[in-house]
Amino acid sequence: MKIAVVGGGIAGLAFALALHRRGLACEVYEAAPEMKELGVGITLLPHAVQELDALGLLGELEAIAIANRESVFFNRWGQFVYSEPRGRHAGYALPELGIHRGRLHGVLWRAALQRLGAGRLHTGRRLQGLSLGGRDATLRFHDGSQVQADLVVACDGVNSAVRRHFFPEDRVRYAGINTWRGVTVHKPILTGQSYLRIGSIDTGKMVIYPIVDNVDGQGNQLINWVAEIRDPAARMNDWNQPGRLDDFLPTFAAWRYDWLDVPALITGAQQIFEYPMVDKDPLPRWRHGRVTLMGDAAHPMYPRGSNGSAQALIDARTLADALADTPADPEAALERYEAARLEATARVVQTNRTLPPDFIIMKADELSGGQPFGRIDDLISQDELRAISEHYKQVAGFSLKAR
């Protein structure tokens, strides 16, 4: 069985490695002309780390990442709302890791090179079109080459060409939320292992966490930050374009606290990128003959729960297991994969829209009228806020109570 993987990102490489671990071969076709360690930060929740550990990558990842100790929520006035331990500090067997996305991609790419061999990783192969046969599919690339495969797995991201082929009217869903991202060399914030959410998207929100420790030999860290603003009248940002401070810094100009100067953190970044916060409505199906979708190509979701990578990694393991169970019947394997993952990921997409983790701050703002308060416990108990967090963990699949 010849398996073609369209896209060499997190989902595509994890799937290729999972297949190799089960004795199945594949070919990976990546649009980029070469692999570069690009991007900003990403958080790997314990259920994502579990999948990477199963691929034998945990030791290498822990050596270049930061294990989060706590998740802490503040309102835009810098007042404490809620905190909870994370990863091993919360009782999980595995850590929650903050890591540079490019470094994570590099670990996956090098593992694929070593295990699959360079001959199975094809760069500069941007998909132009595909056609289905009765028991195969043909891929056509912009360089004029064609590939025939018994099975095609599309891991080509939120703007998936494969998804667009089967759903030509499919569009991203933009809810008026734009984001700007950067990394800044900065002294450790709070514990130095703290994942921070400050404010809410209605009045401006910051997500801040470290991704590289002692980056300069002087004890400073590389801090990843994301600024989020909701404005229904705003134009949707483009992907990976250089961000302009004038577009968002005024919202955060007064965010100076005893423990953090947010404007200084933002202006200290060497480079800023803009992104829209978008997702897509869940699809009725992923499989079309011998072709299926995976990761962001299947279920792009708002990055409000650090959960996109985890769901992609679970996809990869689930389909690899299904194919290993019935290698002579790939269509049955595709059906089992879809049955296991389509509705589960749709629930995460919907929850990221309505009750993401930062709903904790939104609830505090609602109860305080968006103004400073005396004590958070006078408005809502920590147990009630913990219930919001627990609900998200259950939907996303990493609740300790469900294990």
C-alpha cells in the first residue's frame, strides 16, 4: 500500500512517524522548498506530550522546552483571578511544555529523516490538484510532477488544498478577532514557568509564556506572547505578515503592573507577526474514497485552548493504529478513524468558540462590570472557576478525572 501524506507539518510528520513505528511506509510531500525552524511559541498539553512520547521524542523535547508549572489568569487591571498547577505539578505523568514551534518541527523533521530516510520526504511539492480512481488517487503538483497513491492523507493546514477540492465553497470563519505574535528576550515572569492569560478579547487579551530558558546566558528567557483584540468592524489580518505596533499597542499601553510591563514586553520583540483568529465549521465527513483529512485540514480551531497540536497528534496515532489493524482494507480503516475523531474534534471546535479557558476572565469581567474589584472571591469562588477549567479539559481530552 502506497500512502501519500500531503503536508510536512506537525500532523504530517507525526503521522509518518506513527506509520513507521507500525511497520508501514509512506511518502511525505511538503510545499515549502526547504525545512526551516520558523514560527513562534506553541504549548504542548499533557495529552499532546503523551503522543510525542510514544514516538520516542520526549527526551529531546524536554531538553529544549520549558515545563509549565502553573496557569494564571489576571484581568486587564493586573488583578489575580485564578491559578492552577499544570503538567506534572498537577499530577499528570507527563509535563505541559512551552516550546518554539520551529524547534518542535525540527525535532519531528530530523526524526523523520533518520527513520524514514531523506528519499521519502519531498520538499517543494505544492499541490495543484487531485483526482480519484476506484482504489487510488492521483496528486498533481505545481512542479509538473504527479504521484499515484493507494491512500492520501491531507495534512496541509487551515488553507488545505485537498479540503478545498472536496468543499470548494469552504471558507474560514472570522469572528472579528485579530492577533499579533512575537517573542521577546525578557527576565523570567512570576515563577519562570508560568503560563499567563491577561484580560479578555473584548477589551484586549494577552497570552504570555516562556519557550526557551536562559536564552542569553544571563538568566533571561525567550518569552512568547500573543495579543488578541476583538473588533467586528476590523479587517481580517493576513497570515505571517509583519505586524504594526500602531494596530494594537494602544490597547495595551496602560498595562503596567508590579510584576510585568506589558508594553515593554511587546516593544522588546525583534519581529512581530499578525494572524487572524479563525476556524472553520465542522465538516459532515472527511473521507472521500481513498482520501481523508487530518489536523488543521480536518478541524481548524481557535487557538484559545492550546489544543490544536494535541488534536492533530491524536489524529495521527488513531489513523496509524487503524491502518495497522487492517492494512488490507484501508477504506475500513479510514471509516474507523473518522468515526473516532470527527465528532470529538467538532466538540473542541465549538467549545473553543463558546467556553474556552479564558472564559474564566470573561466571567470575572462580567461580574465586576469590567472594572477593578476588591477580591475575586467576593464575585465568584475558586471552585466555580475551577469548574470552567475542568469542563474544557474534559472536552479536550486531558482531564485527570477522566483517566
